[in-house]
Amino acid sequence: MMKPEVLSMHKSSDTSLILELRLSADLFWFRGHFPTYPLLPGVTQVNWVMEYAGEILRLNKAFSGMEVVKFQRPLLPDETVSLHIDWLKEKHRLVFRYALGETIASSGKITLCP
């Protein structure tokens, strides 16, 4: 499997989205990263933000860069996480965060081409 199971989706506007995701241990991304302590790679987290923004928010814009990206807590197999995505159209920026309850696992800003 390449993407997590989407348990729920809440789209509060055309620019804001919250997904609840189950990170199955069978996900491709956990294989070999790392063999004794599997965790979801940061590049995968950023890629999923781009994919979900494209699919659900209908943003078909190219990646331009990242700012203030923080990986504070590993995302592990069989966890359920919420992914919050906000599109700041005037700044061409996606703001995201992955959270487990009140704990922020990762967050950042992705700049897209105008």
C-alpha cells in the first residue's frame, strides 16, 4: 500500500481540510525505514500533503519550496493521525500539520508555484 486509509475527512472550506489517517504497518513507506524501528519518512509526509491538496482541494500547482518544516515526533506503524491542510492562496502556500491528539508530530509550510 502506498497511501494510508482515510478514516474521515472534513473539508470546512475550499481551502481547509482535515483528514484522519490510519498508518497501517503494511504501508510501503515503513519497509526499511528503519529495519529495527520503522517510522514514516518526512518526505512521505510532505508528499501526502501535496497529493491530498491536489486531489481534494483541487490544487494542481507545482512544488516550489518549503519553510519552517519541523519533525517533532515520529509517526509509527498502526497509529491514527490527523492531517490538517490549509491553502493560503494569496501567499501560494500550503500550511500543514500531522497530529496525534493534541501532540503535533510534524508541521510546515510548502510554497507552490503561482
